[in-house]
Amino acid sequence: MDYDVVVAGGGPVGLMLACELRLGGARVAVLERLTEVDPTIKGGAITTPSVEALYRRGMLPALAEVQRQAMDRFQAFMRGRNGGDGAAGQGLGFVGHFAGIMLRADLVDRTEPGLGDAGPAAEIAFVAQQDIERLLGGRADELGVDVRRGVELTGFDADDGAVTVRTSHGAIRAGWLVGCDGGRSTVRKLAGFAFPGTDPEITCHQAVVEMTGAEDLTVGWTATDTGVYAHGPMPGRIVTVEFDGPPADRDAPVTTEDLQARLRRVSGVDVTITGVQTATRFTDHARQVTEYRKGRVLLAGDAAHVHSAFGSQGLSLGIGDAMNLGWKLAAVIAGRAPEGLLDTYTAERHPVGAGILDWTRSQVAAMRPDPQSRALREIVSDLAETVTGTTYLTARLNGGGVRYELPGEHPLTGRSAPDLELADGSRLADHLHGGRALLLDLTDDPELRALAAGYAGRVDTLTAGCPSRPGLAAVLVRPDGFTAWAADTGAHAPTSTAGLAEALEEWFGVPEGAVTPG
């Protein structure tokens, strides 16, 4: 084998997956047809689960610096809009939007699951996709990933033992192939994955432009009789949403004239676009493969699911796929887990993807300009002025409410682990940088640690106190940051080790020294 895994696609999802595989000891090559990061405007924000994933790998300071620079640009934009009168904080009191309906931060109940336990990761949101790709590219280099830019996958042959990948620069032999090559995935098409879903009904444009007459455009999202448009939060950024069907030619260049005509038509403002820095178009087609694996070929990110960009959840969904798959595939390759572990990838991630597709479909329904949809929009707007409504919408937007169906009754089981602050001043995420599982012992229980002793090199063990959660006895955190098992203290709680041995074997195989039947 030339490599254990070939990853087709060197965007954020492919790079994240490659880094996770390397942490697990796999030899990885990434094939990316572009020679450099694509500068075309994409998502300008990420949701908390993606930040948590990067935070758990030690990348929070870099994300914070990127966000600081983005906020400086936003502040400059707002000062320009307000004549430099200091009202630049406008817009910072929102956590996002649903169909262009802004969600106020002061109406979010942070005690809800997934909304108040992410630690410092919850403070990061304004990070563009290109910045994430650059950061992950640097990390991939540090970890020894072979990233081959300017190399395109052209075909492959898979059998029971390996995959021969054909590229524009020759053939590569690998144990596994993962398609992270976007919504028009070559890997998905050649492998024959079924890709059902719904057809598009809108055409959207996003661009950064120079223009005159922009002072009459409303900052933020605005619904009109002809569609929806957005202006800001960065200088010159515009978005138009029109319900005139999908574009006749998705690959046709986006012209200045077309952008100007569409912005005028949707906004009703006589703006003149004098220059275009970057522009793209997208639709609302929503599709998802029925399975994420066919033998030795797997899919992640947009290769497995596509939907409209509203809410900036596509990138976060893909990062979640990469985190879920990376440690599992690496464990199978190293012989630390049976191949059946890979079945949990589809089982856990497919429902999450399906939920995001429906979330984006619902936003399109609330954006339509017909009377029925506008009546619905008014009701949603009213709900977004309540604590209950905003908390629900924020939780869905944030993606923090994901819970995998894992064995166990504890409320934390199957959820992203809370970023516990420990007695020594460290946080849980600080102990996950190596990409291994972690058994956190909060009651100094020797029996608990004895059960984990047979998993050295697979499961790290940490004994610590957690003053803020005195009722929590122990937590077993998978490499992707999700809770595999947890136990409480107290007379009415099960013993602190009940179910731990089963959880360890379920996810990390048999312990060293164990005698297996046969």
C-alpha cells in the first residue's frame, strides 16, 4: 500500500479528516485539484460544534485571532454606516438568523443542552471557511499529511482488500478512499451512491462588491415583495434570494450586470455596482446519500449531503462527519477495532445530516414571497421575540443539541461532552489534543481506573476534581468529543463503574491481556 487512506478533496472537511486519521496513526494522502485555497466567497461563520472540534485539538487561539480581525472589519463597516458616531456595536447582540429573521442573544436560555456548556468555544463564530482551510492546511503539514495540490482524482477500482485510485498524476494504492470532494463529488458518482432529495426552487447570489447608492440598503436581512436580501456584516457583502427557479447554467460566470439587476429587483434600491471582488451563486437543492459507506469507499461533507447555505451549517456538518469518521477508521486500520465500528458512522451521522436538510428547507419556506409563506414568516418572527422560541431556534442553528443513540441512561451519554472546568484550572478540551479517548475520574476511584488500565494508548485516564459539577463521578469521552459513558455520585446513583467495561469494549475493543474466545 502507498497509503492507508486517500482523501479526495482538500477543503476543510478533507483536511480535518486527514488530521484526525494522522492522530490515529494512519498514513494519509489528500488529493486536491486546486493549487491554492479558493478565494471565492463562502461561509463567513461557523457554529459551535465546529469550534469545539478545533478547540479540542488546540486550535482555539488561532480561531480567536481570525475572529478578532473579522470583528475589526465589521466595526469599521458599522462606523461607516453610522457616520463614525460610535454605534458600531449594532449587530453584535444577535446569535444568527432563521430565514433572515434575526435571533437576539439576550433571549437565549443558556441552560438548555448544547447552549451553555461549550466553554470558550461558544465565544467564536465569525471565522470564514477560507481561514479554516488555511489553519487546517498548516496543521496537516505539521502532522505529516501528504497534501497533493494540483492533483485530481479521475477514477478508482475498489476490491475487498484495497482501492487503486487513478489521478491526473498517476495511480495510488490505498486501503481506503474517502470522498470529501464536494457537492458534485466524483467519488460519490463513480461509486454509485444513491443521492435522493428535493429539487431547487431558488437562485441565490453572494458577493463582495464596490457600489454606490448603498446607503439606502438596510443592514442585515430584509424580506421584500420580490425575495430576500442581505447587506453586511462586512463591507460590500451582499446576498440576494429570488424564487425564480434554479439558474439555467450553474457554471456561467456571475457578471456585474446580473448582480446589479438582481440586487435592484429584490431591494428596490437603485444601487450601482462598480466592481466585484468575489461572487458566487447557489440554490436550495437538498440531497443526501442513503449510506455513507460502500465497502472501502466512504463519503464525508458535501459529498454526502448538500443543502442551501442558510445558517452556515454545511461546513459544521462536514467537520462533524470528519471528527466522527477519523478516529473510527484509524482504529480499524491499526487493528484496534473491528471493521464493524465503521457501521456506526452512517448510523450516527445520517440522522444529523437529515435534520440539517429539513432545517434549510424550512428556511426556504419562510422566505417565499407568497401570502401564505409571509403569514408563516410573521408567526416565526413573533416566536423569535420570545425566550422559548429564540432558544429553540438557536439550539437548532447552533447544532449543539445533537445526541447519538448510544447505550446508557445518563443524560450526557451520546452528547458532546461539556467543557468542564477542572480544579487545577484546566478544561476538559485541554486534555483532548492528542485525539485519544479520555476517561475522566472525578472521585479518585481506583476501581474505575483499573478497568481502563487495559486500554493504554487508546484511552487516556485523568483524575481531577470538578467543583462546578459535584454530582458527576466520571465521564468517558470518545476521541470525537462525544460522551460514551458517564456516572453520577450519590446514594441513589448506580455504582460509579456500572456499564464502563461494556462502553470501553464497545468503542475501543478488548483490553490488553484479555482472553478472547476461540
